[in-house]
Amino acid sequence: MIAAITLSCGSAVAQTVFVKDCGQKAFPDNVTAGNYSGITHVGGNEYAVVSDKSATDGLYVFNIDIDSISGEITDVSLKAFLGDSLRGGDCEAIAYRPSSGTLFICSEADGAIREYGKDGKLTGRQLDVPPVFSNHAGNYGFESLTYDGRLFWTINESTLKCDGQQSTPQNGTENMLRLQSFGDDLKPRSQYAYRMDAPEASKNASVYAMGVSELAATGDGRLLVLEREFYVPKTKIGAFVSCKIYEITPEEAFTIPTGKALTDSTKALPKRFVHSFKTKLGLFNRSLANYEGMCVGPTLADGSKVIILVSDSQNQYAGVLKDWFKTIIIKSTDTEVGAK
């Protein structure tokens, strides 16, 4: 008897592949000490950056030069600050929409995501944020924002009060977050659950932050997610920031209702690891960098993409922290799945 053999054809799935980490650089001669917490690519070498402690809410205009072959940053300079009358908004993230030539900025203080012109002036429009996001605890609201050419995307930094416990070194809980999209009409679209990794830290901290600090749209329906754990012990020495970048593809099968609490049984979006790195504060190591901003930058000569990250130095706290900028290189590949 001849055994039957069943063949199933695989399908090509696009995936993001990590290529190179170009390291971090500081440019103190050209960049004023700040609290830079979000970044978006406007065009060419021009980027818009927000600070969570700017005198008025608005945006900083930066020029960032990147080598077209290596992807390394060659120069960064702060050109101007453009703001409006609002103050104390705790601006944490920014996204540029080319079709309108406007920018949208997350204000963590009141949970609003407002539209600004390139002159830094408010247009009077804002995203219609679902009420569930008002349930954030403390300083754990919106830290992220990106635009993929069709939809805006944001996610709460840490678990909402209605969805359970927030991650701490003591409880080892995995944060469960809500990824939210908005259409060009500024109205909410789909919502998804996202599960973070468990904390790495297990000891008491004097300063601790665990959450998603940024999203970046790759332009092909996928999103990069920056999971960030910031741990500072009482002695300060031994502090670290652990950053992990994952890739997700929001799919209709994973949508969740906005009014229902998240539980351990809630189906979270699958995530795929792309890259991780860690910065530290030690006796001979002052690389500590709290990365809060991330965006997709230029495409290199070989077709790979540059991801740009910016850190929040807390105004170069105690003369120890720096305003670090970092690039990593990624590329997209088609992977066969489902073949047998």
C-alpha cells in the first residue's frame, strides 16, 4: 500500500528583521538639555520632537543627519521651538500626518491628543479618545503615538485601573494594555489587547517605570512596539533601562470591546521579537538612557530602514544623564509560513 502524503502550500508573510545596532550618541554642542519624549519624521532631515516639560505645549524642530550607507547618526541640531498657549500638558508623543501637513501631540496630563500646525499652533481639532483610557493610574497615560498613512495608533503606557494590576518588581505582573486606532476623521476605530513581558527587576526601587513608551508604524500594516523598563535602586549605582522592540500586526480577529475589562483570558495580539538593548549606570558606565521616543527615519541605499530613538535625560539630571540619540537598522523580509 502506498501511504498518502498531504501537502499544504505555505504563504509568504512579511516580517521585520533586525540588521544592526548603531549605538547611541550625544550632541551637547547642538542640543539643549531637555526632557525629549517623542519624535516623528517630517521629511528629509527634519524631525519634530516633544518634551514632557516644555514651558508651553508644542514641538521642537530638529535636524538629524544620517549616513545613507551605515545608518549612523552624523549630526543632530535643535533649530527651534514652536508652541501655543497651553501649559503643563506633559507632552509625551508626536505623529506627523503628511496629507494635512499637521502634527498630533499626546498630552499625558489630560489624556488628549491634539492637532497642531507646523507653526506649533493648535488647530482646535483632536482625536476622539474612548472614555476607558481615563482610567489610567498616575503618570501612566498615553506615551506613544504613530500614523501609518491611514490610521493613528496609540496605547496606554501601563495597565489601566479597570484592567488589573500594574507591573512592579514585587508582583512580577505582565502589563495588559489597550492598543487603539483612529481614522483620518479622528474617530476611534479598532481596539486590541497587548501583553508586555514580565519585569526583569525583582528588588525594591527608588524610581521605577514599566510600560510601552512608544509605537512606530513601518508603513506596511505593521507596528513596532517599544517596551521599556526603567529601574533605579536607592544607591543609584546599578540603575538600568531595558528596552525591547517587538513587531505586531493588528488583525480583525484580535479586536476587543472597549467597555469590557481585560483579563488573563483576553486574547492578546501576537508579538514577534525584533531587538533588545540595555543601558546602565555603574561606577565606570554612564550609558543610562531612558528611551521614550521612536520613529521610522530614512531608507538606506540597500533598502533597509533606520529606526531613530531619543531619550529623556530629565534635563541632563545631576550632570550624569545625557540627551542620547540612537539608531537601529531593520529590513523587511518575506517568510514562508504554514508549509508542510
